[in-house]
Amino acid sequence: MISLNSTTDRHYLQPSLVDLHNRSLECLSAIVRWKRELHILQKFLDRYSSKFPALEDKKRLDHFQNLMIYYSGELVPEINRKIRLHEGDLARLIQEKNGRITKYITEHRELMEQVASFSKNYDEYRHDLYEFIERVM
């Protein structure tokens, strides 16, 4: 399988459109998981927030809550919207078979990098929140 980042001296090697589609589907599945987890994590915050009386803990709770609002209210829905639009572009490319494939592949690479970046940040957030809440469980 050719990596999205594989290059020759002159140009990027193009992965198959099926590979790009499969990667987008993986991202959509991750979004479903993130939405479910964010809902559960919000319940953790709601349930255990009163058990942290210290000012420093309350600041961390605010930080976690702000990230929760940003992730669930803005970032995850925006990534979801972009991937769905991107998949629509792929469907049109397959039907039209025109020269827009290079532009699509560039957009795909950038979108996948955004998803990977969010996934890493989200995993760190989830880990930190679990570790924090675990102190009072």
C-alpha cells in the first residue's frame, strides 16, 4: 500500500480512491466513538465535580469542562461535517473521473492530519480526565 506521504523526486504518489474512502470511513467510526465517550465523560464530570473542593481542582474541572464543550460542541461536529463533505467529493470524483483527483488527495491528506491531531489531543484529554476523576472514585 502506498502511503499518503510517499513521494518521488517529482510528485506525490497517489493512493487508490478506495484506500482514501476506507480511511474516511475509519474516521467517521472514530467520530461516533468520540461522541459516545464525550457523553460518558460529561456524566463523570457532572457526577464527581462536587467531590473536588480545592480551588486548584476546581480550575482543572473548569479546564476539562471547557474542553468538553469545545470538543463536543464545535470540533467533533466540524470534523464530522468536513469528512462527510469530503466523501461527497470522492463520490463525485469517482463518477466524473476528471483531473480533480490530485486536489482531492491533497485535501484528504490535510483532513486526515487534522483527525490524527485531534485523536491524539482527545486521547490525552481522556487520560487526564480519568486520572483526575479516579482520585475521588
